[in-house]
Amino acid sequence: MPTSVKEKKMPVKIIIYDDNQNLRESLSNLLALTGEYSIMGSFANCENVEAEVLKMQPDVILMDIDMPVVNGIEAVKKIRRFNEQVQIIILTVFDDNTHVFEALYAGANGYLLKKYISDKLIHAIQDVLTGGAPMSPSIARMVINNMQQPVQQAISKSDYQLTSREKEILQLLAQGNSFKMIAADLLISIDTVRTHIKHIYDKLHVRSQIEAVSKAINEKLV
Amino acid sequence: MPTSVKEKKMPVKIIIYDDNQNLRESLSNLLALTGEYSIMGSFANCENVEAEVLKMQPDVILMDIDMPVVNGIEAVKKIRRFNEQVQIIILTVFDDNTHVFEALYAGANGYLLKKYISDKLIHAIQDVLTGGAPMSPSIARMVINNMQQPVQQAISKSDYQLTSREKEILQLLAQGNSFKMIAADLLISIDTVRTHIKHIYDKLHVRSQIEAVSKAINEKLV
DNA sequence: ACAGGTATCACATCATTTGGGTATTGTATA
DNA sequence: TATACAATACCCAAATGATGTGATACCTGT
């Protein structure tokens, strides 16, 4: 968890990257109104993002995605190579899967659609500073759907009615143990292991160790 | 994306599950104030959740987690077996990883901490109905951190300097093919397959098929 | 032209796995 | 109580895999 809770008094240092000059000025004005934020700089592109971040040591960066020369996602990656602390909020018009996930994978802390700026930006900045991750609701939905996918496969998947002993043995097998090692582990004879494994093969409709392990791991049976 | 946009006029049908009677009444009152919501029912436990949801066909369900008999996460799973449309918002005091992910995996659409109910509940209900996923900011942060993990593993992962032929053979092996089948597939002799596999074992530091396949799949080499 | 790496093939030996069986015990259940 | 199933154990014969040693051929870079 980030540890960027500000001490009182100290204004929050912010840098803005966006190629639209009007927007940069609007943001600066909006943030200046509160008196709690100090705009260290605002830039139309990310050509010198590393130097700028290093020099100004901002607490928060507001980052557009679609900019000339270096796009915002690349810029986030560059920043994250040397700075894990700064809170980065993406401000963009893109609400498609690709942009959202690339940005979050790259290391962004929040993702706010531009249409919500006037409503939510101040709140979003407070969120990231207190360890939250502000996202427009539609973005959050995409993220959740993304994490649910593998599970929905899991739900539809049958478990082949393996007994608990058989699951145990399949698990040991999938971890790379030989019959002999499994027998030693479970304190039973190797022939018993063989019998269980024969039953497992029958139930999984496979004919060898390798097929069983492959199927077990791929279908997350273990 | 969900298609539960309500037509005007029709009030939004809501069911509440929470074992705290005071909270159930507070929620009902809060929602009744606006006149846009119709509380179809509120229950202290999920014993008959399936029948209730089937009968009342709610648009939104507000679900506590910690309830006697059937907990909220199990209830979400039960509901999702027959109803994909209803929007489920978890209302809970739990903000730990386990509860959050289990709930979202189970099929919840939003996750709101109880301390934010007065501030955010109305908004959260609007969110889920318009395809959003309301989450408390700290919850969103957990979700994002979770999705960033696998990538960081991926980056640090070594490739053991396998040649392309070796990777090809390892892949076929991990799909459950015997040496014989691999040889037939690649139109080479079984002894050649053996040799490649010997080299693979050396490079992966393993001594058997299963160990190699287990390592390959778990480290996403294939 | 030579060294190093890759891909190919062969032979031999020993260990492990597989595919048929059969059988005993205990537990749960119709 | 009779039946079914899970877990245990054993046997035999055949297939497959593990390991070592050696060899040929083709690139690539020096």
C-alpha cells in the first residue's frame, strides 16, 4: 500500500500532462481555487517526463493518454521504472478495454474519464493520496468483468467426481512427484498410489501421467 | 455489458439482505425518500434467496456478507446460477482482500463499505443500473493491485534459454503428448525427441516429464 | 578453416509408468 | 442385510521414460 499520506500544511505537488492547452489552464485554475494544491508544472508532451518528475518530485501526476511523441501509457511505464510512490491519475476520453488495462498494468493508480473532471477530479486526487483508486464507474465495471472471466470458466467446469484422496494424489502428481514419492508422502504403498491413479485416469479420460497433469493444471483442478 | 437500463416511470425494484434489522429499516427509509425505488422485500438471512429472487424479479439486490446460515457470498453464487441480470451490490464492513475478491468472483457488481452508505448508496444504485461498478476507493485499489501482480511476475520470469525447438517440444509435452506422438508430429525420430528433452531437463533443472510440465505451466513458459 | 551452438539420429541399460487383473477392509446407504 | 464405493494392497507383462555415450550435419562468427 502506498505511503503518500501528506502532512498537513504542505500543499500537494501536482504535475499535469496534456496536449490541450485550454484543458491544462482549466485544470490549473480549478485546482488553484482550493489553495491545497501546488501546480509544479504542466506540459504538452512527455518528452522529458523522467527529468521533470525527478526534479519536481510531485505527489500526483495527471496524465492524458493521447499525446504527440510519447503517449501517456508509455510515460507511466517510464515513471514507474524509478518512482513507485507518485500517484498517477489518467485523464482521458478513452473508455475502451485496451487503453484502460494498458494504463493500469503500466502502473496508473486511477482512471478518470474527462467528462467527469469537473465533478470528480478533486475527489479523485484525495482518493489516491489516501490509498484509494478512483475510477469512473464504467471503468470499474470493465476491470471487474476482466477479473471475473477466468472464474466463469471455472464455474462451468466439471470436477470429474474425483474423491478427495484422488484429488490429493493428483495434486501431488501435478507438483512433479513420482509414484514413489507420493507413496512415501502419504505413507501408503506404491501400488495403492497406482490404483488411485488408474481411477483418476478413468475419470479424466486420459491415459498417462502427462495428460492428467496437463489437464489438471489447465482446468485448474489443482 | 448489462442491459438493465430502466424505462422511466417504473420504480427500481430492490431487495435487501442484512441481518441487522435497524439497518434494513434505515435503508428502506433512505431509498423510499426518493420515490424512485420500490423495496420488494428485506430479509435477515439468505435461506430462501433463490425463491425470493425468482418470485420478486428485483433489479437490484443489496447484500450483506456476514449473515447467519448462508453468507452473502454464497448467496451471490446461488443467484448467479440462474440470474445474470440482477445487479448485486455488496454492503459490508469487510475491506480485506479475501472478502472483496470472493464477492467479485462470485458475481457481485459493486462493493460498498457500510461507512459510505449514507453518502454513496443512491449513487451506487444508479451506477449499477447504468452499467457501472461502484466501489469504495480503497476497494478499487485492491482490485487494481491484484491485476497488476501477474504482470510483475511475468516480467521477472526467466526463460531458461530454451531454443525454439526445445520450446516447441516442451509445449507439445505440456499438452499431454508422449515422446512417440511428438516425434510423429515433428517428423523426427523418437531419439531426437529424447535428446531435446534431456537438454530441456538440464536447463530447467528437473529430472522428469511431470516436473518439467509442472514448471512450464506454472511459470507460463508455454 | 575452426569452434560453438543447434538439430538430428542411434544404441544400450535401468527405472518408472501403464494396463490388465484380483482382493480385503470399512463405511455409507438403499 | 445386501449393495456400492472408497481406500488399501498385490501380481504380471508390456510400454514408456531417464540417462549416458557417441556421431553427423548445418550455421555463424572469428
